Amino acid sequence: MSTVGKELSLREFESHFRDLIRQLGQSSANVGCVACTGCKGCSNCTFCTDSDRLIRCHYCVRCLSCTDCSHCRDGKTLIGSQHCIECEGCTSSAYLVKSVACSGCTYCFGCVGLTGKDFHVLNEPYSRSEYFAVTRKLSKEMGL
């Protein structure tokens, strides 16, 4: 149904909008992807595995709805991030682990809602050497 040039009632709008939401994610075809395996609904990705609805991602594994990411694992709704593990809703970040809603951060572990921070664990700052000592132990215990 094309709505271009047509007046819509609120009822028609709401009905069509609900249909579009229902259709979201139903297509499992990948478009423009290279060497992706077990992926569904991805676009212009390379070497991703077991992921859904990625856009321009590379070497991501078990990720969902990420854009412009690389080397992430078990991430959800990441944007422009690299080397993130089990993170959700982070943007423009790198080397995060189990972090949520961080932006412009690097080397954060278990952080939530930080912006522009480096070397933090549970939102607390650490020196570079302390950070790696603490996270090495935690990562081993978590099996990461």
C-alpha cells in the first residue's frame, strides 16, 4: 500500500504502522554480505556469525541489531563500536565488557551510562595497570 500523495486517517496510519512493526525482522535474507554464517536480516556485513539485523558490521559474533561495529561478541544495539563483549546500547566505544549505555568510552568493564571515560570498572576509575590486573582476573573467572 503506497501512502504517497494520499491523506491518511489516524486509524489507517495506526493500522499500517502496526503492520510495519509486525513485518520488522521477518525477512531472514542477508543483503550484500560476504562470508557471514548463521546470520539473518543483515546488510553489507563481512565475516559475521550467528547474528541478526546487523548493518555494515565485520567479524561480529552472536550480535543483534548493531550498526558499524567490528569484532564484537554477544552485543545488542551497539553503534560504531569495536571489540565489545556482552554490551548493550553502547556507541562509539571500544574494548568494553558487560557494559550498558556507554558512549565514547574505551576499556570499561561492567560500566553503565558513562560518557568519554577510559579504564573504569563498575563506573569507578582505575589506573591503566590496575584496570588490566582487575579485569584479567574477572575475565578469567567469567570465562571470557
